[in-house]
Amino acid sequence: MNTLTDLTQRIEDSLDSIRPYLEADGGNVRIQQITEDHVVKLEFLGACGNCPMSTMTFRAGVEEAIRKAVPEIKGIEVVNLTSN
């Protein structure tokens, strides 16, 4: 079984693949928590926190990148995602 450190690093690596796109629009994302049952809680930072496109960015970019790189993750949530 993967350690939390290993999971965290693999998730960070997957986020690094999309960070340049988020940063280009003045935003970013960070891991807030990984629960024992493998749910990742993320926080959008900067412009991503209140962008009307954040939901699409999350589904098409962030969530897909994490699920592809770390298939054992059971769920992905963004704690400050607002639906505009």
C-alpha cells in the first residue's frame, strides 16, 4: 500500500503538469488534505478561487490529471469551488 508521502508526491507531480496553465491565468491549486479513505481535498488559489471557469478547469484539467496519475484516489473535492 502506498504511504501518504508517496500519494502526496504523486498528486503534486500530477498537479505540476497543469500548474503552468493555472499560473498563466493568475491562479494555482494546493493540496489541503488527503483523507484516510483516499479523498483529496484541494484549494484553488489566486484567480482560480473565484473564476467562473473554475468548475470546468477542475473537471477537465485538475481532476483528470490526478485520476490518471493516481488511480487509487477515490474522490477529489475542491473546498472553495463556487459554481457561478
